[in-house]
Amino acid sequence: MRIYITADMEGVSGLVDADDVQPGGRDYERGRAMMAADVNAAVRGAVAAGASAVLVNDAHGPMRNLLPEALHPAARLVRGKPKQMLMLEGLTGEYDAVVCVGYHSRAGVHGVLSHSFMGHEIEDMWLDGRPVGEIGLAQATAAALGVPVVALTGDDTACKEAADWDGGIVTVPVKYARDRFAAELRPTAEAHKEIEEAVTRALAAVPEPRTAPREATLAVRWQSSSVAETLLGIPGVTATDSRTVRASGDLPALYRQFGVWMRVAASLTNQPPYC
């Protein structure tokens, strides 16, 4: 059994503020240690379930948050950027299941460090007309590759978002949102124990792949009309208003194209990740 772990940071146990998750933040070094601890709990759960291979993709920000020496020895690590498939770099149909660690709710949701990919530069996103963020887009893209997302960890709002996309996902709320930068935290030992047990339980009953329709439409509303206008230079991208663009296509390829959209946006703006 081959397991793929995509690891974000905002939904990690104990972390609530930009200073916890951004390089240079006063608590970032502690935050990356907490990230490794949550990921390692998931790896232990995968190993206990009989995983023969575990690949971890560092999917947060600079994508150099996990220190290789801090990672469980059973796992390989994809580290650094750019990555053509972003938070799903390295995922193929050869994997049996996806586990999402440290994920957060989409932009506009009253969750801890909630946003969609680019802080407040992305105001809203829709997949086939349905509001979507990092969780929904990861689940849909993995499904299009024939690999189910079986478990997710994050705050309670992220867990609800995951369940809304697929009620079969086993979720572990490691904290409970009180505001966007405040949460009620579970004891870390308790959270890590549940992550490990939940991943083992989820992998004991991996569902048959439910391949989603590969043709999909992604729409994004940007804070800046300059981003939307520039993206219209990409073939297949159309505007629905001055700040919203959309494109349709094969879902894994569309996910990759979205990465190009973000690189264009980053070149045109200088916005901090959180506001």
C-alpha cells in the first residue's frame, strides 16, 4: 500500500497566527517542529496500517518547512518550489490513498488562518460553480487521478469543509476556531494520538476509487483587477467580471494551470499572506 501525505501548516496542532507559520515569524521555528510532529503522527498511522511506501509533500508557503532530519524515517519528502502540481506534487494514480495534514478552511470561512492559496489576494474560488478552497480542490483533483482522500487534520472548520466534500473522509480536529487568529487547542499528545489512530483506521477501509469527471470549470475572483486582466492572455481563460476569471479543462491539468495563475498574481502584487 502506497500512501501520499500532503502537509500544510495553518491547520497544525497549536498554531493560530501568521507568526507561527511564516519564515521569519517569532514562533516559526516552533511551528515547523509542530508541523513535523503532526506529519510524523500520520506517518506512524500509515506504517501501522501496513504502508509499504509513504511520500510526504511539504505543501505550505515556501515548501521548505519540514526539516528532513525531523521526518519519520519511513517517509520520503518532496521539498522546495516551484512545483508544477503545487500541494499535490508527486501524486499519481499509483498511490492508494491521500492523507491531508494541517489543512485549513477556505477564504471567507470563520476558521483559523482561513484563506485560499494566496491569503487575501484570492477572494473567492468556485469549482463547477461550487465554492472551493484548498481542501475541495485537492479532494477533487485526487479523485480525478483515482486516489481517494481518506483522512484530514486541521481545525474544526477545515474538518467540516472536508466532510462536505466527501463524507467518507476521516477527520481529526486538532483545534477549535474561536476566531481567525484564535483557537481552543487540544493537548498535543492527545491530538497526535488521534491523528495516528485515525490514519490507521482510515487506511484499513480505503474506498474504491471514485473517479470524478475529469472535465471541470475553475473560477477565481482576485482582489486586483490587474491580475484578472493579465490572465486573459492565457488561452482558454475568460472573464466573468473585472476581477473574476474562469477556465475549463481536464482537472489535474486545470489544477496545474491554476499554479501558473498564482505565479502571475505573485509577480503583479506584493500582498502579505494574511490580513
